[in-house]
Amino acid sequence: MNSSSHTPPPEPPSTTQDTQSSQAQDVRASSGAFESLDPLQSSPTQESVSPGGASSKDSTWERTTLEQLAFASLEEQKKQRWWRNFFRFVWLGVALVFITLSVYKGGVSVSNSQPHTAVVGIKGEIAADSESSADTVVSALRDAFEDQSAVAVVLLINSPGGSPVQAGMINDEVRRLKELHKKPVYAVVEEMSASAAYYIAVSADEIYVDKASIVGSIGVLMDGFGFTGLMDKLGVERRLLTAGENKGFMDPFSAQSKSQKAYALSMLERIHQQFIKVVREGRGERLKETPEMFTGLFWTGEEAVEMGLADSLGNLDYVAREVIKVETIIDYTKKDSVAERLAKRFGAALGEGAFKSLSRPMVLR
């Protein structure tokens, strides 16, 4: 028997292998599709997309906008800093000027080498705490008299009066300086020279007034208030304890006894007589006394000339030009600084006026 080799026929491909091969092809196809979407392999004309979904053009715009905002903010801060420094320097300059003016007290600030007429102003109330206090006026008077170039001194007066003590101190000093330096003194009255102001005016060698000026009021007064009747109506009891029968003298909340009133009147009379004596000494034989002259009445400048209370009509320029014969005028008046004027205007103590009304000393006005 012939034996021949028998080769078995090939088995058909497995279904499983066919399935795996098909899946591999699908995966490769998918990979190729995803690779075609890779941004790195996109064409130059194709717009790239950021992970957040925004394009690179949008990112550039945002960055540029943020930079512009940052630079604008820095520029604004620079401007604010510049203006802040500018105003600091301005306020510093104002403060320096204010301090300089505060230190400067007024008076003469120029070299007085040429002959001139020296002026000292006496204006407003004559009191210890005013611009026309004895300390202020006397200081200006000494400067004027001691200046060798001052030919004469003019008292420029516009005052309703004030303290007899302050007026007496100024009057005494004018007479002393006049005798010491041998310089003439003239008083020039503007609107008013009454009471204590006239007390000062009579220390001058001559008095010049305007025809409508108010001159005189040669008298003394002491004023105040009494609240005893009102207190009784309100049921208020005044409890004032004193060691001394008259220690509460002139207390506005206590009744005034007859003896206290008589004493006050006698004191006023003595001061009145001092005033009259000063007027008589100052005016001398020029004074044409009348019964009303020393009663506290006042007169116009024209009437004052007729009565001998003044010498002639004339203002400051007239006296400097026609009487002294030196037209150059230099003011020696001491003035408050800017700070002091502001303090007086805006910083007055509350109730100061009422307190002064209750505790005011004797005044000539």
C-alpha cells in the first residue's frame, strides 16, 4: 500500500483575530484624526486656541489693556504726589509769611535819616489791653522823640476815651519827653477826642481839630448793673460772705448802701478835679471857662476853638506842611501783628463783653 502524506487544509481565520485587527485599524484611524487637530501641526494661517478657549489675539489684547491701565494708574499717582508736594510747599510758604508778620510789631521799619514829622496814633478805647494802652503809646512816643531826624511829634487822636490811669500815664510821659528832647508836640483830632482822649490831647503844645470833630466830655463816670430787684422776683438769694464791711462794695448782685454810694461819688469827684487841673495846666490862658465846660458836655471842633479847648482847624497834612514845615510824615505807631488781630477778631472769649460790663473800672469818656 502506498502511503502518501496528507496535508490538512488550512483552517479559516479566527473570528476573534478578525475583530482585533478591525479594532486596531479603528484606533489608528482615530489617532490620525486627533493628530490632524494638533495645534502644533496646524497651518500658519490657522488661528491657535488657548486651553481656556480664548484665542492668542484675545490674550494679547488683555495684556495690552492691563499694561495701559497700570501705566495710567502710575501716572495718576505721580500727578497726585506732585500736587500734594506743591500744596505742602505753598502752605509752608504761607506759614513762614504768617510767622514773620506775627513777629513784626509795626512801627518804623525804614531808616529815618531825613527830617520828618513823627506821628503817634491814639485810636479807639484807651485801656490797658488795647492798641492805645499806655505801654504801647509810650513806647512809640519814646521812639519818635529819640529819633534825631524827627523835627516834631504829632499825636493823631481818634478816641472816645477810656481809663484815666492810662491817659494820665501817657500825659505825664508826653510832658517829660517834650521837656527832655526839646521838641514841639501837636495834637491833631480826627473824628473824636473826648474824655480820656482829651486828657492826653492837652499835653500837646497846640491842638488842631476838624470843624465837625467831637471834643470835650471832661468828666468821670463809673458804670455797672444792679440785679437785686430781678433776683427778688425770681426768688434768687445772694450768698456773699466778706471779711470787711465794704469788701462787697459795687457788687452788682447786692444792694448798694447810701454810705457806699457817697464814697464812690467822692472818689469820682477827686478824679474829676485831677482831670480839670490837667486841662487848665495844658491849655492855660487860652481856656475860656464856662459853667458847662467841666460838666461832661462835648462840643464840635469849631465850638472847641471858640472856647479855647482847641487852637485851630487843621488836619495832619496841614500841620506837617504849614505848622511844622516838614511835609515828610513817618508813623511810629505800634500796631498789633496779624496773628494778634486775628485772635482778637475770631478768638474773643465767650461772655467777655458781659464780664467787662459788670467789672469795668472807672472810665473817662
